[in-house]
Amino acid sequence: MLRMTFFLVIGFFFLAQSSFAQYTPQEEYDRESIFLQTKPFGGAKYVKDGVMKPVGFFANNLVQEMEVSPHAVMLLKKSRRNGVWAGVTGFLSGIAFLGVLTSDAQNDDLWWLGTATLGLTSGLLSTTAQNQLNKSVWIYNRDVLNQSITNQRSLDK
């Protein structure tokens, strides 16, 4: 009976020890940080804690992940807005291009200029949206690192 009690006490001690274990700043950063991965035919994905997840429609999944960093969420929402406008102008550019090809306006330079302007605008907005997405992930990762360092300092006191 004494032996069984001894093993129970030791087992409980190790269980309690492991449940209160704290991560080092490096381990916490590795678990919480996000990096983006784009595959040619697989769509945009992100990796967090070694698990690859889809970014989601207009980065919906990332917004939920980044809620702890308000600045990152703000920039991510700008990225989403620019992405929507890039899609709209790209779609309109395609419609205008098909319209010019099938109409009598093929020799009208103004139609070609408008179509090219819409296409260029779409490309610029898309590039801006991707840059904002990358920067929002960077800001989130920076905030995660700062938070893990702050947590470690508070534990050291």
C-alpha cells in the first residue's frame, strides 16, 4: 500500500510539473508564428505550429489567427479590400477586352487604352494586396515574438 501511494504521489508530481511547463521564447515563437506558402495550383496556404492550413477566401482564416495583433489585422483588412478591387478591375478588364474584340471598336484606341488601364490597375492592386498580406504576417510574427519575450521576462521575476 505504501509503495502504491508513493508511485501515485510521484506520478502526480510529474504530471503537475509537465502541465505547468513554460515554453522558452524561441519555442513559443516557433509554435505561434505564421509563414505563407503559395503553391502554383494549390492556392495560398499558411503554416502555424507545423500545420499547413488554407488562407481562406480573402484571407478569412488568417484574420481569425491574427486577432492577437490589432495592427496586423488592420493591414490584413486593407489587403483584403485591395484584393477585392483587384478582382473587380481584372474582371472588368477581361469583359472590356472581349467587348473590344467582338465589337466595331477594334480600331478605337480609346477602348484599348481603357482596357489596358483596367488590366494594369488590377495588377497593381493585386501586387499591393499581396505586399500588405506579407507585411501583416510580418507584423503578427513580430508581435508574437515581443509577447513571448515579455512573458519570459515576467516569469523570470
